[in-house]
Amino acid sequence: MALRLERAQVLAYRAWAQGLSGTGAVDVLTPGLQDTPAGSATLALRHRTGRVEPLDQPHLVLALTVRGTPHLHRRADLPMLRAALRPHDTRTLAGYLGGFGDTLIRTGADGPALLARVADEMRAAFPGEIVTKGELSSAVSPNVPEIVRPWCESCGTAHVADGMFRLATLYAGIELVPGEDRRLRFRMPVGEPTEEKDTQAATTDLLRTAIRLAGPLTLGDLVQWLNNRSVTAPPDWMRPVWTNLEMATVDVDGRELQATTDMVDALGDAPAPPPVLLLPPRDVYVLGHRPFLAPDRELAKEVWRALSSPGVLVVNGEVAGTWRARKSGRTLELTITPHLALTTRLRKAIDKQAELVAETRAHEGKLTVTIA
């Protein structure tokens, strides 16, 4: 029988476990803080540590990891991530690659072997100290099998398919250079990539942490988090890992979901969440069961846009709207789109959060806040 949990308890736990209630926890660096657009990870970290921290520190690394997108992690976690995200077969790899995945499946090729070939070539042909994506692609593409470098109409050339390119950087040990530039810039650290952990153990570690931070959820929610294309069923390798996680079935808002036992045990310890947060796009806070986090379908469509997701307005733990920032000259303009009525107290809290956003961006000009 499912254990019934109160919605407010679950949301308070989520904010507390993720370091948003003044605990300073940074376990969120295990699944990673997404950095799209550039600067998002800095804001996400600021919310959790209370200070602006440079991303270019020895213990931190920015790399293309989950879904091939820029994420901030602990450098010590890279071996675990490489092992956990290493595709077991071509069908698993296809889920990570977006549109090119279907093409790869139709060819019958050995996808993981091709991924390894591209990664090896990246290390061998890395063309400089710091290079753009275009420069790295130009150095690598001519030397890899044609099957992974289809013709690109927009570029007018054949190059390594985007999803394959992004994932291969992880296994080549290539890092991203932090910065506000929207272009991806890469660097090659000295030495070989650190040896990977056991794949199943690494996958278990990654999924357990994600569930503890962002549960309760379903297996399908984890599949959606890891994949770049619609996957109708979890891959075969994922089910035994899921089964071995020792979770409890819970009922929240009439939905049966899964939670780690330590999460259930700690629910009563969580303080009330902050009254207002302006979180960056795709923050770990919105990882998990989307219908639970945003029951309003119109709001959900905005929060999890396929491209150019907005920032997220969180009120008392609830996903309550979105926000966007635009710089015009010396003015930083924040536009807030709430999906609830704002009291004077909430409006003042939003203004303080807007100041935090401006400070994190090192903005010294005018700040305007507009409620759409």
C-alpha cells in the first residue's frame, strides 16, 4: 500500500535537500547544474551557497554531460558520469543523440564503437589550447567514418552529428571553458581521462542521487531526463538498476510515485521553503515528475520548452511562473510571468531576487522588473 505524503512536505523537502533553504548543500553537482544559457550554473550555485563562485576552480568542471548539454559538476565525479552515461548499446545511444539516433539505428552500425572512435579522434586531433566547436569539428570530422558525419545543409559541409559530437567530448576528457559567451569553447586538460568506475555501480549512484534530490518520481521521469528524443520504454539495462534502488511507493496528490527511503524518513526535518526564488532555466529543482511539479499544463509547456526554456519563479516551493532577462545597453530587464496573484509581500521578495540575479551577473547598471 502506498504511503500518503502531503504536497507541502514534499516541496519543503525538495528545497531543503537541494540546498535552497540555507543548508548550503551542493549534492546537486552530482546530477549537475545546467548552464544554458551561459551563467545559469553560477546563479544556481549562488542560490545554494549564498555567494557568487567562479566556475573555473580546480574542484569544479563544466562539461557536456546529461543530454549533451553544459553542466557544472565536481571534477571528482567525472569518472562516475562517464561510466553512468556510457551507452550500453546502439538503441540506448540513439536516445541520447536526438534526431540522428533514428538514422544510426537504421544503419545497423555499432553505435558505442563509433562513439569511442570519435572520442579517440578528438583527443588525437585536438587543434589548440582553447578551441571553438567549429574548430574542433573541422579537425575531427574528416577522419571519422562517414556514417557519423552526415551532410549538413545549414553548414554546407559534412561533420560529426551534433549529439554524437557532444557526447564524445565527455569520453575524450574534453572540458568546456566557463564564460558568458554563448559559443561553446573547449579545452583539453593535461593527462588521460580518469579511469571510469563500474558502469552499474555508477548508474546506481547517479540515479539514486537524482531521485533523492528530485523525488518522488517514476522510472519514466528518469528516462526523460537522460534522453534527447522520445523514448517509449526504459532501456533493458535500466530496469534492474531501478529495481535495486530499494524505494518506497508513495501517494502524492493522488499520484503513485517512487521515493528513496531516506527521503521519506527525512520529510519531517525540512524547514519551510523560501517564499520566492528566481531559479535559472532547467534548474535541478524542476527535475522530476513534471505533472506533480506543475499541474497547470500551460505553465508546464513554458517551464520545459524544448528550446530556450525560461527561468522559473518558485513561490513557497511551488512552481508558480517563469521569468526572462534581457540586457539593453546598461539596463538589465527582468520580465516575470506569474501564474498566481502576487501580494505586496511577494512582489517585494521578487524585487530582492531580481537584485540577486543582477548581482550574480555582475551587473552595475539599471535594473527593471516587469510583471507580465
